[in-house]
Amino acid sequence: MGSSNMRIYLDDKGVVIDEPTMLARQKKRRWIGLLAPRKKSSQPIAYGDKAKEMLDREPKSIEVISPVKNGVILDMETAEELISYYLRLIYEIPSKYPKIFKPKVMVGVPSSINQVQKRAVKSIFLASGAREGMLVEEAALSAVGLGLPVDRSAGLLIIDVGGGKTEATIVSMGGVVVGKGIKTAGDNLDEAIMNYLKMKYGLLVGKNSAERIKIEIGNVGEGSGREMLAKGRDLETGLPKSIKINESEIREAIILEVSKMIKLVREVLDEAPPELMDEVLKRGITLVGNGSRLRGLTELIEKDTKINARVAEEPGLSVVRGGEELIKDREILKQIKLVSGFKQ
């Protein structure tokens, strides 16, 4: 359940949900006094991809909400509605096994999660219809998904670049040895592009447009000179405007945010136990999360740390693939360090 995307793996069916963590609903009216209605919740209109398409395009009576920010649940009511909706969808998928409406779930959570955030995740899933479940660190799940053995002290440095947070962790024997996180990730790169175009060209673009620019020509390495049209509103005249931008300009816009990620990797390496450094040098640095697709990021990390870096195959699915391995092999699950468990 990430800041940008929610992915759900169902046993024997594979990844059945891979959609933005967003919900669109009617705006709540602020009623006060004795005449205020008892039911304050409003009916959701769209979920996932459909809700994201409405972002910055919705009428005044509708709001698009992302309940998870920087890996932390901010809006519990919306998160519960979202989880409940996806669990209902999963229940409708045909299966050869008898249907159990109250499923057992495994939830990937950040390594830096605190007790309050743990309770929030547990209460949301129990309220959404889960019978019981377990919380597992996303870094440990990624390591399992990447094939790291959990029965011996094999170290791996994983950098998870998501939408709302970036985490750098050294994983060994199914648990996190050293881990740090920052609230700088893909969403911050989008905002940096928006601010750059606003300051340099007086062009106001939406979040989805900035994300599209980042995906198409975002590059923090040696670019190939690619260009594209950025379309938005002219701040001076208020009229539609389009300009041509290139890779070097986008690099200039996002390099400050990317340098914070590089600094995070250096801090984790500074705190790493000396005995694990040999393993890290041998295996290199592995990048997961959709934010790791940014061109030139691995070269920048290699240049700074002098350690080989690579992007995992299907980086956005690394965490959920690790969950798949744990569900299929219960012996590995027994050796994984669980954050917490819960049941009704």
C-alpha cells in the first residue's frame, strides 16, 4: 500500500490489483449545530486509475484524495474505503477454492514505521474485512523477491524509490540491519519540475503533466538531447501555452532532490557493519520501486559510492513478488522477521 500505487497479490492468481492509491468522492459539507446530519461520510465516485485521471480536472463538488503520503496513512476513513473496495473486487474473482470473505493478509510496511502507524494499518485492514494478518518490512519483502537467501547472513543494499518516500536498507537473514528513509521521492521530482517551469517560463502545469515529463525525458545522467512539448497555462496572460523543453532542463530541475537520495545511500553505508561490507560490494546496490526507473540514477549512485548499482527487473513489483514467495514457501516465512501480527 504505497503512496502512489497499491498492489495486491492473490494466491494462485498473481498480481490482481496494480492501481494508484487514490479515491474520488463528493466533497463533504461542513455541517454544524443540532441540524447536522449524523452520517458525515460521502459516497465514493471513482477508485484507482479513474480517480487519478480526474486529478486537477474534477469539478468543485468532487475531491480526489490520496490517503497515503510519504508511506504514512493520513486519512484512515479514505484508506478503509479503498481497501474495502479492492477486497470486494478480489472476492468476485473466480477461484477453485471455497470463498472466505474474511481473508488472511500480508501487508508490506516501511522500515521506519512507528507504533501509532502500525495500529493504523492494523485497524484499517480489520475494519475492511480481514480476518487476520501480518506486517512485514517492504525491504525484507524486496530482498526475498530478489532471491536473497534468508537462512544465512547474506547482506544486500536495497534502495526503494517510491512515490512518497525513499528508503535505503541493508537486509540480512530476513531482517533489516541498517535502514534510513527520507520524504523525498517521485512526487517531489514532479513538484520540482512544476516549480521549474513556473519560475523559468511562467508556465503552470498539473501534477500528471509533470509526471509525464519526468517519465519521458527525465534524466540525471548524460542525456541524449531528447525534447518534448510541455503544455499548460501562461501565468501572465492566463491563456493556454506550450513550450519545448529538453533533458538538460529537467536534470537542472530535479538534480537537487536526487542528490538527497544519494546522500541517504552514503549515510546508510557509513553505518553498515564492516562484516557486511564485503557482501554489499559483491552483490552491489539494487534499486526497486518505480522511481528507480529514472534514467541516469544508477550511474550517479555508482559514481558517488564506487559500488556497482542496478535496477531490479520489474522494480515496481519487487515488494509484492517477495510477498508471493512467502505465501508459496512457508519455510521462508518462518525465518522472516515480522514487524507485527494482528487478528480479530
